[in-house]
Amino acid sequence: MATLTVNGGIDPGQYAAIVERSGELARLQAQALRRKSMLVYGPEGIGKTRLLRSFVQTQPLVLFAPQVKSPRELLLTLVEELRRVAKPGLDLPAGFTSSGTGSLKGIVQRALGQQPFLLALDHLAGPSRVVTGLIKDLNYFDRTPVVFVARTPHMEDIGALRPMCAGKSERLEMKEFPLPVALEFARREARRTGLCFSNLEPVLRQLVEWSNGNPGAIVAMLKMAHFPRYHAGDRIKAHVLYLDYRMGRHE
């Protein structure tokens, strides 16, 4: 685990670029322009979903699926997204919710052939072979690029989709914040949520070190810090809080 030794402030521009993931967003946008797929991966709480949603907002022809659990659920979501986009020339039948999986797949494939869409798939954790096979069919030899999110680049998480993003330029690893940036992030979150305790600064430093700069972990522990059981007078019981966090006792 890294140790936090920097005491001073950091450059505001550097802070914003790291926290807002502007570099990662620019890479996704460049990949979309090249019409190439991209795997975004990193540990839980790192900000993968937030990055994907920011990317979706910049793309006029992206179809976003926040959950990928079954072929039918994915196809229904994509048809709903096609209806939302509603570009001229798209032929979408009414009453599609009662259609079978094969019919839904045909609707989506026809639409993908009519417009230069891009698919953005979140929460891709251990998908079945049927789901990965469907995604590969929709990609159709890179005709429709796919940006998909997983926790690791290994086979157990993304299965048959791994060859779609075999090169380094087709994979985007999201990492924890550098510790000075994470500390400033924790300070701002504490102010935003109204935390005010006599030992707040040392507690924030401890939480940042324990989280190793993971923003999701920092936010989760700061939420826990509001609960009275982690208070001793005007102090936060940081070690008790962290132990409960590690044991999954989140509120």
C-alpha cells in the first residue's frame, strides 16, 4: 500500500483532469472516431460507470445498456435506445416488447446496418456464452464498435469478447487516484457532505491510505462516517469504521 507523504495542495487543473477522467474520456472519444471497440476495466469503485455515462453523453449515435444479464434483456434495452435516438430512416415496429429474442435481434441488426451506431455496455461481469455470442454478432466484424466495462481483462470476466480488444490501444485500464489527489478529493467530499470533527484531517488521510486512492471506497467510508456509532464525542472512530467497511457492513 502506498504511503501519503505530500502535505501541500495540488494544481487545480491536474486535480480536475484526474478526478473528471478527462484523459480517459478523450481516449474513448478517439476510439469511437476510429470506429474501434474498447474494453474499459478496473477495480470496483474506480469510476468505470461514471466514465461510460460521460462518454455516452458525448456520442449522438451510442446505444447504452446499463445492465447485461441475458440476451433478451440486452436486446430490449437496445431497441428502447433505438427508439430514444429515433433517427430518420430507422424502421422500428410497434409492440416490440412482446417479440421473441430472434425477432428482437433482427430489429437491432437491421437498425445497426442503417446507421453508424456504437454500443456501450456496462456491468459486464461473467457474461454467459450466449450473451457474448450475441454481442459478437452485433459487432459483426467491427461494423458496430462496442465499448464494454469489466473489472479485469481476463477470460472469466469477458469471455469470448476478449479477442475484440486484443491490442493495448483497445484496452483502457482505470486506476486509483494518486494519493495527493485522493486526499483533496476526500477533503472536498467531506465538506460537501458536512462532515466536521476535531480529527477529520487525520481521519481523511487514513481513509485515503486504506483505500489506496480508490474514489468509490473513499465515498463509501465518508458516508459511513456520518453514522453516530462511529463517533466518540467530536471525533471519528476511524479504525472501527474501516473494519466495518472491510467486513462489508456498509450502510
